[in-house]
Amino acid sequence: MRAALLEARKAAAAGEVPVGAVVVSPEGKILSRAHNRPVSSCDPTAHAEILALRSAAKKTGNYRLTGCRLVATIEPCPMCAGAAVHARVSEILYGADDPKTGAVRTLYRLASDPRLNHRATVISGVLAEECAALLTEFFRSRR
């Protein structure tokens, strides 16, 4: 999570919503790191989780990231949760809950929905206060 928080700080410095993500291999090695970039890239899909999953898939040469862990500073949205399910990550670990768009625990439970062809273990609340504080400060400074 510390690596994801570093990425989130990069996003904030660039004027993006401070969300960071990393993908960790089954052996515990960080395969990819990313932070939010939808504004700077003019791409609504450029969420930290999507960018980290894309990079990890390219690095491994496989879109299936079986056994990998997606670590994000905030609960993934429906798009990111869906991508994690399609990538077949084994775990989704995140910091702060997202009461507006959270899709693995708060509003929806896409990663554990038995109607889908893959399920991932969800671990929430990792360094949650630090992750939430980054977001709170970012939006407070904008208002």
C-alpha cells in the first residue's frame, strides 16, 4: 500500500484525483505502478487500477494475472473492479471505502458476485485513514 500511496501523491501533484495502484506478483514483487491520469491523458479509462493492470499484463505477456494482487488506495469503481475480475487477479486490496462509486464492497460486490466467472478476495481498510486523508485534502484544496 505504501507504493500505491506514493503513486497517489504523484497524481495529486499533477492535479489528478490522488489515487494510486500497484499490481503485485504471486511472489510478492511489484509488477507495475500507476496513478490516476484521466485529466492529463484525456482518457476517462485512465484510472490508476486500469493503468496498473495494463502494465502488469504487458510485463507478464498475459492478460490473465492469476495469483496477482491489485492494491489501490481507494475502493475500485465498477470499471476497475470489472477489469480486475477479467484479469483474474486473486486479491483486491484497498485503503479507503468509496461510498459514491465503490464496486467491491460499498455499493456493489463485483469481485465476489457468484454470477461472474471469476471471484477475487477483497481486503479493505489497509492504511485507510492515510488513503482517505489524501483524498480529503485534495478536494478540500479545490473548494
